[in-house]
Amino acid sequence: APAPRRVHARDTARRDASMRVWQPIKILDYSYIILPALKLQAGVPFKDMYLQYDSFLSLLAFAWMKLGGTPYNFQLLGQLSYVISIVGATMVMKKYVDKKYLVLCFFILVFFTRVIAPIGNTSLCFQITPLRIDLWLLLFVVTFFKGINHVANSLLIGLLILFHRNFGCLYLTAYLISIMFIYFLNQRPFRYSSISFWGQIIKGFFLLHKSNFLILGLFVALAVFIFGGLIPESALLYQKIGIGMIPITKTSFYWVILALLSFVFILTLKLKPHLSQKKFEATIFLVFLTIAGSMYFFGRSHENNLLILSISYVMVFVVCIDLTGIYLNHNAFKIDANTFKRNLLHAIPFIVILFMVIFYSASGVEKSKQIVTAFRNREWIVPEKKLIDFKSIRQLTHDSKKVYFIDHRNETEFYYDGHYVPQGYYSPYASWIYKKDMLQFFNELVKQGYYLVLRKGNANEDDALNRSEFEELLPDIHSKYRIEQNGIIVLSN
């Protein structure tokens, strides 16, 4: 009899240790992806739903659930994307750099900055996974192996414009700037002032890229037709009202990154005769893609977002070391000075790694142990605690399907496990921007015979905030009946 108890205690200790790294996901953040996917299952078109993180992630969630997955293990897809993106980027860098020790440095730095250093679990919020942040890697790979004018680039950007509009529009801008810069640099038209000559140059530019422009134009038109516009509403709303906007501080590490980008750009131009055309194009495109991706940092400029974007920043850093080595090889320095500079150059990546190890030693060692423990126990996710009493809800709502759930945290559980369909344009409930519009929607639901449901729950922070907000809304919701039972409040006519 004692043996099973000891085994149970040991298993519990292991499980608790792994939970510190594979912590429960932020279900509210996932709700911005899952609830639109549930609407898709109910046949609601994209134009009739609010998409905080664009349609791509919700389409992934839709496919995931169709294949037998659940919202509670959807984070596995995010975790897998880290493996693919880091390993894939490392393999590309193996082909890109001349010095192979830089490949190892790249992998170590990316692992530290993308996995160890950021706050929380890698898939705590699905919006920070490579499936949203690092799709630019596909464009870089195509450019490095096939050239920037390859039709695959326009197809990829077109798909991003259609399904991943926020970043798709940014990458489209980076692509257009890159191809214009590279084309005009190759043509060198600035020596001439003839209008006819400039006309020929511009005509040649459009003829060279006519297939790409046609593809991009078709995808832009399709995005406007499906979604009603090219720029996502979420981006326009947040820019308009400035929710959570934080200026870049004077002490931000981004200024170092900006200087690094400038240096790499100038060095690439300097070394153009010594680089292959594809490597030159890929490096120029990388600089503009990195700047475009940095828009995720602009506005909400807290330093953790720099770590979220770190694959591109580390790649630019490693490219800088590689290009500097090429520069030293093709310039006449004194032998002693050249040797010193070369040795110093080789030491820089290891100095940066040492700095990272020291700076993140406490959290890094602990997080690494937790990751090893989680892998040893094969516990990739932490199950969500089920908090909703569906039996009471169905009893209070007379088993009606016309139910709307007001909750900051548990909407995914309610709609997925309860087999209800999310209603209205804004889902989850927390995505409503203006209170007056939300109240008007609530009152319209009540008139249509819907039940508004709140689960009071336990006195934790989320529920306390939820109760106080709900109590604030109650006087403005015009319902005839208010029923409370087993911690559940129901409003209806």
C-alpha cells in the first residue's frame, strides 16, 4: 500500500516542476483565435467577424479542430513552430555564412533570446509564436535560393496579404522597397538626366516585375473583396485610439539594433562586387524585412517584444559578422592589424553569448531545468481547469442555444465544450472597444430572446475584475429577469 502513495507523490512533484515551464496558456489570448474558428465552423464568413490576429491563425485552429485537436492542445502547434523555425533558420545560415562557427553561434543566440529570455512559456500567448511573428523567414529563404524576383515571393506575400494582413502589408512594403532599390542600383540611372532615359528605366522595371505585380494585385483585390479592405480593422482601431501605446525609450536596446541594421546595409552595398547576386538580394531584403517586422515593437515598445522578434535581429547580427569578415578578406591591411581585427571579429559572437549566459544565468538555468523535466516526463501542455457548470447553465437557460457568455477568461470553454455558437461581430467579449456599442448589442440580444450569462466563480483576480465590470454594466442592460444560482447569473426577458 505505501508504494503507490510514494509513486503518486513523486509523479505529482514532477508534474508540478514541469508546470512551471509548461504553464497554463493565456486562454483569453487564445480566444481571439479560437472563437473566430468556432464561428467558421458555424458558417460565419470572415467579413462578419472581428479578427484581432488576422485569419491565418484562426484557419489553423479551424483545421486543427477538424483533424481532432482541441483548443486546449492547440498550443502544441505553436511549440512545433519554434522547433521548425529555429532549426530551419539555422540550416539556412549554414548555407549563407562563410565561417561555419557562426552557425553554432546563431543557434545558441536564437535559443537564448527566443526561448530562454522571454517572459513566460514560449506558447503562453499564441500570438508570439513563429506562426505569426516569423513567417518572413519563408521570403528570406526563397530570395536566398531563388532570387528576389522569383514568382514564389509574390505568391507568398499574396497569401500573407490575404490571410495574415497585418504582417502581409508590412512585408509587401519591404518587398516593393527592396526590388525598387536593387533594380535602380543595378541600372545606375542617376548619371543621366534625360526624361526619355528615365522613362525607359521605369518601363523596364515594370516589365521585369509584371508577373509579380499581377499576382500581388490579384491577392490585394481578393483581400479587399473578402474582408472589405486591405488594412485590418484591428490595426486601424488600435492606431486610432492608441490602446497600450508606449513610446520607444531613450535607453531601449532597439537603438543598437537600428545602428546594426544601418551598418549591415552600408556594408552590403560596399561588398556588392564580392557577393553573389542572390546573397546580395537576400541581405538587402533581410534588412527591410527586419525593419518591417519591427513594427510589432513600435507603439507597444516594451523590451520583451525585442526578444519575440529576436530571430531576425540575431540573423542580422550574424550576417554583420560574416560580411565584416568578407570585407577584411578583400581589403589591404597590414598583416598584424588584419590578424588582430580578424581575431577580435571571431571573438565578438562568443562575447555576446557569454554576456547572454551571465545576464540570464539565474532564470536561464532554472528554465532550462524545467524544460528538461518537462521533456523527460513528456508533459508538453498543462490541462486547463474546467470551471463551468453546464448543467446549471442549461437548467437556467431552459436548454436554449440562444446564450451569450460574458466573461474575460472562460469563453473558449463555454462555447467549445458547451457547443454554443459565439454571437456578434466582436468575439471574445473583451474585444469590444466602446462600451456604448457593447451595451446596445447586449440589449439587442435580450430583445431577441437571448440569455446573458455570467459565471461569478472564485475570488481570483480574473473573476473579481469580471464581477466588478459586470455589476457596472447591469443597470444599463434592460432585462426583465435576473436569476442567480450556483455562482451563475442569468439575465433574460
